[in-house]
Amino acid sequence: MWRIWRLINPRLAVLGVGLLIAFVSTTIHLIQISGDRYSINNWHPDTAKAAMARVQPQNAALPQK
């Protein structure tokens, strides 16, 4: 097994595994968010109404003082 490290740089191997884990975890996270169970659109109706009440339209005029 020690001979494999003559072919592969250990630092690059650790970096590659870290990037692979980050990519897989991000992908799983995004898949879960896009599903129905964890979707922000399926919140309780009262919570959704409260969230929408706090949101201002994109091009709304600034409030007057």
C-alpha cells in the first residue's frame, strides 16, 4: 500500500477527497431542498403568509419619511 503514495501526491489526494465530499454533500442538500418535504413553498399557511407579508416588491418605491 505504501507504494501507491509514490504514484499519487498525498496532498492532492486529501484535497481531492475533500472536494469530492463537499460536492456530494452540496448535491444532496440541493436535491433535498428541491423536494416537496423540505420545500419552502410547502410551509404551514400561516408561516407562508407571514413571510410574504414581510417581503416588499422588487421595484417598490422607498417609504416616505
